[in-house]
Amino acid sequence: MAEVAGKSRALSFTGLTAGVKGWTLNLVGDTLETTDQNDSGHRTYIVGLDGWTASCEANWDTTNTVSIGDSATLTLTIVSGTEYYSGTALVAAITVNSIVDGVVSATISFQGTGECVLTSA
């Protein structure tokens, strides 16, 4: 197994010009219980709907134009040019963080709509 340094990761989304420090991708799937009396006391499940969310931590940039409700392709790069996740996402939340002895930063949350695809070259 080959580990990957975080410094090679990247994120792109129309209007987001901030210096992204890190990102998180959550791929989720519903599990639907199908247990009945014939299952010998063991729960059984099937897969239901799936979905995804993402978020990023970034240094705030005054040229940012991203705002709540924006929709665009979100690309989350794991290995530059060879491995990335992408899909259409909506900006769900923006939290701006400011402290007296630090850089203004932001947490931006995305709600995926449709499929999030892993591409490996």
C-alpha cells in the first residue's frame, strides 16, 4: 500500500479562490433493515440510497465569490493528475473564523447532488 502525503491534495470549485488547507469527503449509504422472523434472530440489511458531502478548511480570500446555494463541479484531488473524486455539489454552509492572532479562515460545506465518481488514471 502506498501512502499519500496531504500536501499533494487539492480542491476546485467555481468561485472558490481561497487557499485550501485541507478537505474531507464523506461517502454515505443508507442501510435498510429487512429482518423478519425467518432470520434466526440476526438482523439483515440491504443497501438503499447513497449520497455524499464534503467540506474544506481554507484561508479566507477577499476575491472569493462562492456563496450559499452555488452549484458547480467539485473536484477533490488525492494524487495530482491521476486520482480524484468529482461530482456536482451545492454550497450548503460557509463558516468564517476570525481570531485576533491568526489568519481569517473559512469552513465551507458542500452537499453532493448525484454521483461522486473516483477517477484513477
